[in-house]
Amino acid sequence: GAGVSQTPSNKVTEKGKYVELRCDPISGHTALYWYRQSLGQGPEFLIYFQGTGAADDSGLPNDRFFAVRPEGSVSTLKIQRTERGDSAVYLCASSKDRGPYNEQFFGPGTRLTVL
Amino acid sequence: AQKITQTQPGMFVQEKEAVTLDCTYDTSDPSYGLFWYKQPSSGEMIFLIYQGSYDQQNATEGRYSLNFQKARKSANLVISASQLGDSAMYFCAMREGGGAQKLVFGQGTRLTINP
């Protein structure tokens, strides 16, 4: 079956612009996660959805970052007034449900470059 | 405080040798899970192995095994009979129990297999 997909694969934008990053999880996965990976670092958690609601948004760095998952499937990460420090690879992952063993399947990521 | 520590930025190993990648963690939650992911140069995160805090035996998946020492809070990944295709970044990650589902990643270890 299809894995997690993310679009676009690359996004170049100018400082101050608005961007949207899309994630299509694996069909049937109720949990969806966004992470951000800067060069040479491990992924850092941003937000997690269980169904349509954000169960944990403690990783969002500030109010310029927002994410939605209106129908419990596709999710969009939105970044307003982009800054050069937002440049990173944004990874999306999905998993079946809660529980102690809850393997997260990752997408290929969107590389965001803010000029 | 650093929750996941990977002290080896880079490792170089001869093909067919075994290699151990170190990971120590810090948590006060009695219920947690430990994960290892592989990230090749193409960028995707590939799940390798999982160890639950209550698991009595060390996890194994093919050539991968996890040396879980709970009292020392370490969860080292052992790769037996290394192959050229094992060259990649390796990340240790932890999920703490309860409702939190996010993964906290270490800084990673870059493994290079030499022919």
C-alpha cells in the first residue's frame, strides 16, 4: 500500500511569505505527527493529531506556525511570515492508534528554504 | 534536559563486522518505548526496532538487536554482519507513556561501512 506522502518535496520562498506544506498519511492511520529536522540534527516534534484534533501542539515554536487536519486524514502545516530560521526539512509521520508500541511511518519530507 | 543522548557523531566500520551504536535516555516515566530509525542520504526515516520499558527480553529484528540495560538507561543498537547499504544516519528515539505520543530524538550517529 501507499506510504506517507508529502507535497511539495521542495519549497523555496522569500522571507515574510506564507507557505503551506501538505501531508497525506497512510490510509486508516488515525494519528498524524509533524516534525522539523534542521541540518545535522534529529527531528524535533511540532504537533500531533489524533483524528481531527490537535492532541499535543507543544512543539510549535511560535504563533506563526499552525496546522490543521479538518477531516482526520490530510494535514496542512501553515507557516506565516516565514523567517530564514524556518529553513529545514519538515517531516510528517502517521501511525495506527495509541498504545505502547505505536510505530510511526515517516514521509519523505518537504525541504523548506527561506531566502 | 537532554532526553536522548547519542555520543558518537560518526562511526566507521569494516564491511561484515558488527557495530554498536550507543544511546542513553532520561525519563522518570515507568512506561516508555525506545525506537531506532535509519535515515539514508535520500532522507526518509526507516523504522528498525522497538523496545518497550516492560519488555523482559532484548528486541531483535533480523540483523538488528537492541541491547537494553534498563538500570543504566541505555538502549544500544547492535548491527551484525554490517553491509555497505547500512551506511546512513541512525537515530535513537523515545516515547514516554501516558497520553503523549511524540517521539524525542537524539542527535544521531553517522555510520559509514567501508568495503
